[in-house]
Amino acid sequence: MYSYPDSFSRVIENLSRLPGIGYRTAERLAIFLFKSPPEKVGELATAIAELKKRVSYCKLCGNFTSNELCSICSSAKRDHSIICVVEEAKDIIAIEKANQYRGLYHVLKGAISPLDGIGPDDLAIGELMERVKDGSIKEVILATNTSAEGETTANYLCQQLKPSRAKLTRIACGIPVGSSLEYIDEITLGKSLTARVEMTG
């Protein structure tokens, strides 16, 4: 039975490991890359290598950055008394597109999920507590997803942050239950931020 040359098969195998990419799609992508001019394939390879080499997480909030601090944390134009808590760095992009929020962020790098073996200690919750303990943070917006895991995480954070002097709010209006922020349109997400509700636990 015929099979692809080893180099071809390795490309298909690696592409099929990407989220949302099955074998057939990986196969089509590999063929596309093979047919593409060498300089275009080289540009892609270089971009991927640069991504791993030059991009890291912001030491303060966990956002993607090419420097020690991301452009949001280092900006004097942002409101440094408000923190919006999200599950993943990609959620920051979704919120920024809404153009309704001018505070800072904190990336948890996941959500509490006992079924997946993810507990509070596996997330950047301790770092969040450090940021609010000095009293300079006036409001913490809990913008975790409205999935079961996101709600569990938001409720846990509400209990942990209660002793602080920060006002606790939760995005609510316009976000469908069980949805992820990356799939919400900018207008709906913007309204959910401006109409956020206070959490009392």
C-alpha cells in the first residue's frame, strides 16, 4: 500500500496535532506547503521559530508580550486601579476589540476543573491575590467564561477576594451561558463589560 514519503508524513502528523486540525485537513495543508514557493514556506517556518523565541508571558498579568511587561501593563493611559480577570491571554484580545475597557488584566491560565484535575493551585490565583493585597486595586472584574468551569472559578475567586477592599464585579449581560469569550462579537462583549454586576458571594 502506498504511503507518503517520510518527510511528508512527518509534516502531516505534526499538523494534525494542532487544535481543530484532523488528518484530512493536515494532509491538504501539507500538500499546499509542498506546492508553495520555498520562500513562502521559509517565511512560515521563521515566523513560528520567532514566536517561540521572542514571545513570552507578561510577568505581571500573563498576557502575550515581547518584553518583560506587555503594552497594556506598561501603559500610563490605562486605569491601573481596575483588573479584569480572564482565563486565557487570547481573551484579552477579544475584550480589547470591544474598545470599552481601559483597565489592566490578569490571566489565570485556565479554569478550575476537578474532572480534568485542575485546581486553584494550578492557576495564577496566588499572583492575583498579590496584586490586590496592597489596596491599590479598586475593582476586580471576573471575566471568566460562562461555562461550568468558568462559573466555578468566578465563585471561588469571589470568596478569596472578599477580604480585600476591591469591588468585585462579574460580566453578565449579553454573554450566552456556556460560551467562550473568543466567539463573542465586539458589541455584545462591550455591553457585557459596561453592564457588569457586583458579586457578593
